Amino acid sequence: MISIALVTMLLAAANPSDPPRKAYLQCLDQFMRKSLDERMKPDDFEKAMGPACAEKEGVLKKVAIDYDVKDGVPRKDAEQYIIEEIGDFQSNIRIMYRDYFDSNSKPG
């Protein structure tokens, strides 16, 4: 008999939005590191961050929305969920960038 925890783990692992989510987060991280190396001013970083990872963000949005809609979530809600999630990712990166920039340090 398969346990509930195992089934839940298998279903979570099968979420097709996980790889594009990881790729998007890696893009943000790489852009942050590159920008820190270049000592890009925080305001300039914030302006450049969106375009730097726009392609990966677009893939994430499409895959996440399609998956949620297939799972029964209304399209409008699915769109709002991923927009909020991406906004959270970007907000966290902006905060981290300012902290690293101000302290003249880099992520480990």
C-alpha cells in the first residue's frame, strides 16, 4: 500500500512548472551576482532585472497557468497566482541585492 505522503510527494514532483520556476530563479540569481560584480546601482538593477529574465519568466507563466487551469483553477485565478509568485521572487531579489550592495558583500 502506498502512503499518502508518498503519493503527495510524487504528485508534487510531477508539477511541470517546477523546472521553469527553477530556471527563472537561477536567472534572477545569476543576474544579481553579475550585477553585484559590476557594482550596478540598486535602482538600475531594479530596472534591468525584469528584461534580463523576461524569457524565462514568460515560460514560467505559461507553464504554471496551463497546469493550474488543467487542474481546475479558473484562468484568471491561475494568472493572478503566478503574477503574485513572480512578484514575490522579484521583491526578494531586490531586497537581497540592496543588502549585498550596501554591505559590499556577495552571496555565498
